[in-house]
Amino acid sequence: MHEDRAPESVWRHSRWRGSVRRLWTSPWETDLRDKPLALWATDDAVVDVRFDRVRAFRIPTGAPVWTWRPPGEEVVVVASSDVREGLGVVLHHDDGAADAGHIRVTALDLTTGEVAWSRPQRRDGLGPLTRRTGGTALAGGRIAAVDGLALRALDARTGEPAWEGTITDERVEKVSVLLAEPFVVRLDGRGARGRPRLRVARSDVALTPPEGYADFGGKLAVAGDTLAVELIPRDTPQRDDRHRDDRHRIGAFSLSSGRLLWTWQGGEVSSCTLLAHRGWFLVLHRRGDHLAVLDPADGRLVARRRLGGVGSDLLAAASGDVIATACRSHSTSRRLRVFRWR
């Protein structure tokens, strides 16, 4: 354990300043193809989203609360990265149908598992329907889609377009959506000198890797006007050496100016997971075994904890004094792990 560097008032009398306690771990899973798509957390439950089901578990015990399944032969393809007004939103369709021109957008009440609302959504104009391919993302009541070089933001509840735009820079070869709220995309340039950039939609702000770094990692989070993202150094070692490289950093950029504000290095951050919680950045690193809490203003380390959540390619969700993790990697367990701070 490490001493916290913030007064008790920072956490508003929460239990975060004490030691971490694992509440429960779900059983081992035998089907490694059944990877989690998203995790949601409320004050009462942790919700696990898979392609064929959405399941809620009670926080203190891990007891099942409810299960929702997409109708017929449909599967969940995209899930919202956040919870708004107690609702989680999923996109689902029949991926086995050759003429699947429509999908459905469904909002689930995370307390009961009941459908709060559901509507059809035309497939036209949306990018690839997985977050892994960077075509579609969902958050903040918005569907953010990239189709070629075209950007579209739709109201998730009504399907009405909120904004449309096009990347006109001819040096850009590929565009991928990373966040829906705010709408952040990745731009990959053409040619050997083409450097990756992050772009905030509806603005001219572009983020580029700082000197000595070649790329951005796939995990990022936003707290206020600050975006935190993994920075990949040049000449990154291959295979296992990559995860021991102490040159990896978390970089924080201003969304309004694109300026690099600070960097932070906590050891083995090359396999990290980032999320914003209570106005702070939470960084799960060292394969999810360590948690660092950072101040978005200056990167100051507020708290650091050791977890028992070892695994690569982690999903994470937080609510109150609870953190839940799940692993997407083919090589490790897909179990849920739920922790409470005291």
C-alpha cells in the first residue's frame, strides 16, 4: 500500500482512502470466445454485457439479479460506455441475415432489467458495428459513427442526426471513432511519414504524440476538458518485453487547445485501462494488478492501490466506492472481479 496524497475531503467521506477488498469473483469460464463487450456499474449492481445476454449481479455478493437477452437470433454488437439516468444502451441485430438492413437500439433499466425503450435504426450511414473496428461507439445518449471519412452523430433515443461532417484532409487514409461523448476520432495518415492524430469532432483541435512517442494506445478517458491516453514510445520492444518497458506514459491533453498538459509513468502502463470517475482518472496498469488515481489538472498521484485483477485487455467500470473489472483476452480468464475500498 502507498500513502494517499490527498486530504479526506477529496473523496467526500468515501471509503477510497482505506485498503482494497475483493468482494467476489465470478466462476471460471470455459468458452473463451464469449468475451465481455462492456461493463456497467450502478450503486447496487455490476452489469456484464455479452453478445447474447446482459446480466446484472448484486454488488455485495455477486448473486444474479436479472438477465436480458436480445430477441430471436439477434446479437448485441455495441454497448454504451456509460450509464445515463440509470439506463444502459445496446445496439443489436441479426448478424446471420444476409439482408439485415436494420438494427435495433434498446435502453435497459439497470435496476430491473426491463426495456425502457427500443426502436429500429437503419444500418445505412453507420460504420462497422463493433467498437473494436472503430466504426461505431455509443455514449452520452449519442451514437457516433464513422463511415469512410464521414462522421455522424445520432441521438440514440430518436435516431435523429445531431451532427454530420467529413474529414477533408487528403493525407488521412483511415478514420476510427474512439469516443462518442465527446466525439473523438483517430486519424491514420498515408505514407511512411504519416503520424496518427486524435481529432475532436466539430473542432479543429488535433492531438499528436509528443516528441519521442510514435503512437497512441487504444484506451483513453475524458474528465472535463482533459483527455488521458496511453502514449507508445518509438522503438517499442516486441512481445513480452513491451509490457516491461518503463518508457510508456499516460499523456493528458487539453481538448480545447490540443496542448499536452502532463505525462505520468507508473510502470508497465503499456497494458493499461483508463476511466474517469468522480472527476479523477483511474489507471489500471501492470495487467490490472495496480490502480493509480490521478488528478486531471496536473497528473498528481492522489492514491495508489494493489488489486487482484490480473489480466490483459481489461474492461473496467466504477460507481461510488466499487470498481469492477473483466478481461477480454483470449489467453486469460473472462471472470468478473469486483472490489470495494475501505
